[in-house]
Amino acid sequence: MTEAAILSARGLTKEFKGFVAVNNVDLDVRRGSIHALIGPNGAGKTTCFNLLTKFLQPTSGAITYNGRDITGLSSADIARLGLVRSFQISAVFPNLTVLENVRIALQRRRGDSYDFWRSETVLREYDDEARSHIADVGLTAFTDERAGELSYGRKRALEIATTLALNPEMLLLDEPMAGMTQEDVERISALIRRIATNRTILMVEHNLSVVANLSDHITVLARGEVLAQGDYATVSKDPKVIDAYIGA
Ligand code: ADP
């Protein structure tokens, strides 16, 4: 682990029945940075995400968060430490309103459903906090709209609001721009930048102009291995990266 790293992996490896999807990956995510994980399809990006948040168990290697070895912890324990992976849209309840969706995420953080629904005061506090997360992602005008009625881009914004409700210190965003219109891309880019003012972000993203605009640091994976690391100007000029990804 380097001094400034909030999340580090050393020798991270995942084999699926003899196929090595992630091979001996070293990664340092600097505190307060926006770090992108890029690479061609099948490079091992999603597997890496799943390993870092323990949705998958590594075959070997170690993961450190805030100087603590988290390799043996569960996803729930890791989330409690502040390292939270964004929920996918499938985790947004379409028949509930935007407000209700964020309230449920707050309830999950609190982990006490009885207390949550019992007291008017608690309910009001949660409403206030939920509304502030909704405002953060620019969905105030849609607070009482059913999540299922939102545009795709706004569903992704809601997904980020439910993640913020868990009060993460570090967020892992899996392709935040996938399927977005240009207008959505601009809105979510501004949101990610705002979130990153006091948090760390690691994202998998295919949209290279977004990666160029947002990321402080980039790790390029190919065939499960780290091909290059550095800022966009550096990695985008790397012949190995052009060959394996950008020029492909
Ligand atoms: P990326 O996210 O970069 O597209 P993935 O991490 O999804 O790549 O996949 C990396 C490689 O691991 C791919 O070849 C994929 O087919 C393989 N893989 C991923 N998950 C599994 C699994 N559960 N079982 C077997 N192979 C898998």
C-alpha cells in the first residue's frame, strides 16, 4: 500500500475453473481521486470490482482499505467500513417513488426497520436526509414520481442517490454512463465530480471522453492483467494500450 492509497490490491487473482480472469493485479486508489478501470471486453474489470467488494472471493491476493486488510471480510462488512458499490437499476423498486427508494436505502444503512417506521421524528429525519440526496443527484422535481416512470439516465441518478444514502467514503461505480444520452452523460459527469469533492471514486467506464474528462488516474486491464497505469495523457499514448484497446 502506498501512503496516500485508500484502497489497495496486491497480487489479486481470480480463477474460474482454471481460467484466469484476473491475474496478479496490483492497484492503488489514491484517497480523494477519481480512478477509472478501463480495458476491452473480457479484460476482467467487472471481476476486479466483484473481488474488491467481495461479491467474489479472490483465488489469491490481498486487499487493503484504509490500511486494514479486508480480504477476509464480507461485502456487508466492507460496505459498513464505507466502501460501497453502486446498486444496479435492478435494485431500484419501480413501483415506489424516488423518495421511498432513497428512504429504503437509508433504512438499510440504519439496519433497524422497526425503529425506522415507529417514530414520526425518525421518519421525518430520514425524509429530510433522503430529500438532500435526491437534490444532490438533481432529481428534486421527480421526488414523488414512481421510479419505474423515470428516464434511463434519471434511474441511474436515483441509483447513485441510493448509494449516497449509505454514506460511503468510497464509491465503486460500474459503467455509470452505459446507455446514457449526451445530456445524461453531462449531468452524471457533473454529479460524479461533485461526489468526488469529499469522496473517492473507482469506476469502470467505456466512454473514453468521460474517462479523459473525469479521471485523475487510470488503470488499463487486458486479459486479466494490468497493461498500463497513469493519467489519461500517459495511458492513451501507450502503444500497448492503443494496440489492445483504444485502437482496437
Ligand atoms: P470485463 O468486465 O472487463 O468485460 P469480466 O470481468 O466480466 O470482464 O470477465 C473477464 C473474463 O472472465 C471473461 O473472459 C469472462 O468470460 C470470464 N468470467 C467472468 N465471470 C465468470 C464466471 N463466473 N465463470 C467463468 N468465467 C467468468
